Amino acid sequence: MRVWWCLSVLLLACAGVSAQPGKVVIYRCTDALGQLTVQNNTPCPKGSTQDKRVIDSAPSSAAPPLFITSPVPPIAPANAPPPHPPVSSQLPSVSRPPPAKPAAPKIADGDRLPPPVLFECRTYDNGRYLSDDGRPPQRCAALQTTGLGTTASGAGVACQMVDDQCQRLPDEALCENWKQRLREAESALRFGRSDSRDASAAEVARIQRIVTESTCGR
């Protein structure tokens, strides 16, 4: 009612003459877009929702129809879903597992070759080791000496160059001994000196490839 009273006073003021007994019809029109129009003595156009009020003490002189338009924001339907929150342009970081190492190509049993030849070698002091070289370099065998130079013990140092004695292993024993050599290489890598780890790791990889890709890997 307060709104209607304010609009009525505004319409009467716009008429601009002294008031005499009479009536003014005020039409409140709301179109399909929700826009509000208030006008006097003119009915609402078709398609609009009309609210009609009659006000006393209107000015006697005929005033031109007055239109007051008030934009009204559209009303959302009662069952309309709530607005979605703004989506952040930055997606949360997702940790990814490291890429898996490519699997070694599988070799058919018919395509496998026998492992390389292997030698069992013995040193001058009855040490034993496996080697794929049948003629390893000579080693210096220490000799007992007296009266050769001066050292802390009063004796000199001398040695004699000797060859290790190597014998080729039979073919049926190759796989067993190549696997034994792989275990020895892995032990040298695990417990050897830190300054030789790169060479030891390369030797383990080489022997592992021989065992895996030869007939020993069936």
C-alpha cells in the first residue's frame, strides 16, 4: 500500500493543477520479461499482468497519460538449481608414478644361443677363479730375498712373473658356471671398493645379459 501511495502522489504531482473532486485509475503492468510499468488511465497492453487501483482527488484537468517504468530483475523459478560456484582455472596437481621400465624383449627358446666359452683358472698359490679369457695377463709372484737393498725389515723385494693355468669348461657345465660367475660379480659390486662400483656394475649387467639371453635363460 505504501508503494501505491507514493506512486499516486507522484502521478498527481506530475498532473500539475489544483485538485478537484474526481478519480484517477492507476494501472500497474508487468510484462513477460518482468519489467514493471505504472500508468494512469491507460490499461495494460495484452500479454501483461495488470493490477488496477482507483485513487480519489485526482486533478480535474485532463493530463496526458503518464508512464513510469521501473526495471524489475527477473525472478528465478522456485525449482531452479543453485548457481554453480566458479570453477578454478588451476587444477590441483596430481602426483604421477614414474614411468615403468620397458620389459626386456622375450626371446623364443628356438632363437637362443649357447653361452660363450668359460675357463676355470688357477693361480700359482692355488687360487681359483672363472674367466672368459683363456690367457689372462701374467702376475708377479713374490720371491723370498735376503740382502737386496734396504727396507724396514732389512731385505729387498723381488717377484717372478708367472702365468695362471686355465682350462676350458665343458659345454654342459657352462650355464652352471656362468650363473656362479654372476653371483661372484654381484658380491663384488655389493662389498667391493666404492671407487670401482661403476666397473663392477657394468660387469654385473654384462654377465646378467649373457645368462638371460642365452640357453641358460630358458
